[in-house]
Amino acid sequence: MTIRLAFSRPTTVIEEQIELFDNFSKLGYDGLQLKFSQYAPYLNDPERFLEQWGHLKGVGSALIIGGNLDPQNIELLRNIYGFARRIGSEKIVYCHGISRKDVNNHDIIEYANILSELGKEAEQMGIKLSLHHHYDQPVMYRDDFDLFFENVKDCAVGLTVDTAHLVKSGIGDVAEIITSFRDVIDNFHMKDFADGDWRVLGEGMIDFIPIFQAIRSTKYDGWISADEESGGEIYKGMVSCLSYMKSGLCLT
């Protein structure tokens, strides 16, 4: 089993982004999964991104993007494909920004069809499209996962499992999701949760013991990213999350 560890977190000013970019590799992470604001200024000029950050291996291992599936957002997604291919990203992590209360089963099937076609386009460019489920987004409840992935064509869309969004959505058995969707999971966002807030890994109420056990027992082979959105100190969070993941996954 080859697991690669990544880190992801929002930044609000350039100084925070520099701290994030400069330290992930030094601390032992294999990559960064970038929020949209961290690569958007370079989207039409990937050479500038490479000039500034290209010496950092894994700096854009995955690119995160949110939106709906209207023509404008689809065009943006395709532009991100081109940027991702140029800077060497492996994955586009897609957050479908539509409220679950406005969605029915027919809609979820249609979204699976649309994202399947977009996933095939990504594959032609050497990139994998991965759905990042969220609280109050179309794939939220347990049955939504079944319905969506039963209708994905040709395995064109992977699944990014977010531990905290599952729990917030009322899915307490995260390990069952990992076991049931082992064939489509291609990424993890590890995040803790308590009292309605995101927490640093190990500082919330989620029991990660069965989650780590499920990852190991399914022989998962791919990216696992700490998705640190607690709002705490960047460096401290990076150190803490890496230690927690390595311990839970039994990685040396």
C-alpha cells in the first residue's frame, strides 16, 4: 500500500500562502491540495505559477474547485484542466455548490451523467476528476452516494471522502462509506468536527480509529490530505495533522 500525504487549508493573505507553500515539503508532506484562491491568480498564466512555485515538488498535486454545472462554470472547469495539466496536478477535487434541499433523485442522476462526461475529458488530459461531497450539497445523504455512483459512467468520477462533512451530514459510520465505496475512492480529506465547528485532527469528536482501520483494511493506495479549516495557526496545524495521520495509518 502506497499512501501519499497532503495538506490543504485556506489562506487569506499572501504571507499565509508563502508559509503554507514553503513548509509543507520540509515537514514531510508529499503534496498540497490547493484551494481555488491559491491558484486562481495564475490560472491564465501557468508559467508564472511554475516560475514562482514549480521548484516545490507536489505543490499542486490536486486543485480544489467549487461551483454549479452551468455553462460558465463548466468552461471554468475546463480551463482548470489545462492549468492542471501544465503544472502537473493529478486531480481536480470538485465541490458541487448546489443546496441539497433544491435537489431530487432525478437531478442527482443528471449530475452523475454530466460529471461523467467532464471526467472523461479530464482523463484525456491525464487528470482525474473527484467529487468532494459536502454538507448541504447534492451528494449528502447515504442514499445519495449509491444513486450518484451507480450512474457514473466508466468510472470517470472518483470520490473524495471528507470525514467531517460526512459526520455533519448525519453519516456517523464513516468506515462503512470507505468500505462500500473502496472502488471509487481516490482521495481523502481528513478533518475533525465538534460543536458545529471544524477542528484540527484529533481535537474534535470524530472517532478516527475505525476510519484508519478501514483505510488500512481496504488497502487504499492514493492521496490522503489533512483538510485543516479550524482557523488555527498554519504551522502548528501542519505539524499536528501530519503526526496524527502517520500514527493512525501506522506510517513511519
